[in-house]
Amino acid sequence: DTNIKLSCLTGGCEGPQTGGSAFSVSITNFPLTASNARELLKWQFGSVDATATFQSSGTDLISYLTVTPPSYDCTACQFANGVAKVQLSVVYQATGSEVS
């Protein structure tokens, strides 16, 4: 859905190869609660799963979460000059189709 928007709020959506610090994101036009955020969605850096913790949701259809980046040390992970640029995506757990 093109109306759903994922935004990084603090320090960008990035982290080191291992031991990344959590950062805040918002997702707009996709109402969430703590339980459905856990049950419906999966967060990924490239093909590597991350964890996300629901923080709050407002009446303006914006939900706030904290995302903890995974260690990015998979066999398929590719680096150029010590950096790997991958997409942070949100997908439905049941189907794997992308939300944002």
C-alpha cells in the first residue's frame, strides 16, 4: 500500500555488523497494537530478521516502535568497502509480502 510509510526517527536505520543499538521508527497509516505488531509483522534488514518492540500508537494512525538490528553476518551478506547497504522492510508474517 503506497499510503503506508515507514520512517526512521533517531540516528537513521543503521547499525554495525554486530551489536547494533536499537533505534526508533514510525509506521503511518497502519494501525498497530502491541499484540498485533508481534503477531502480524516481521522486520528485516535485507533477508536477516530483526526484532521490533511496539511503543505507542496515536489517533493520527502513526505507530511507534523500537527496532533492534540483527548481527549481519550471514553467508549471503555482501559488503563493499566494509559497508553493507540493505533495505529495512516490514513484511506480513503469514505471507511474507511487504507492508513497507
